[in-house]
Amino acid sequence: MVDNIEKLLKEIKEDAAIWSLGVGKEVRFSGKFLDSVGEIFEKHGFGTAKVFLTNQAGRDRTQAFSLVKVIDKFKKYPEIINNRAIGRYIIKTLDTLKRMEV
């Protein structure tokens, strides 16, 4: 049986809008950026993380928009709503998730 977090990981991995910039180009995530967003999400929640990402959109538009899509998916999972550290860990490991079998 698949738990909700496995279901979420599969949903993120299979969402081309998170990983692709369009014609043959893929989003490249910076480890430092993922760490920052993960920390903000865990400490301050959904709204603050989205404000931070909106503010970053000018500088790093592709990573920011992709992460907003990921955070929007989190809202459907009570495990993440109740324990944002799980969301932080998923954000910080997005590059690994792309290559993982889920």
C-alpha cells in the first residue's frame, strides 16, 4: 500500500510543469536556493514561502515558479500541513527526487 507521502512524491515527479521550461529545457535547481526555501517553509509556513518565492521570481523565475507548484501540492496532504519538516525535506531533495524511482 502506498502512503500519502509516496503518492505526493510520485505526483511531484510526474508533473512536467515542475521540471520543464518548455521545449527541451529543464529547470535546474540550486542546492542553496532549495535549502533557503525549505527553511522558510518549515519555520514560517505556506504563505511566507510563497511571498519569498514571488519576491525571487525576478531573479530566479524558473526555480521560484516550480517551487510554488510544489508547495501548492503540499496543501492537499495533512501530513505536511501538520509537520512542515516533511515539506522542507522534500523541497531540499527535489534534485534527487527527479532521479528517484517512486
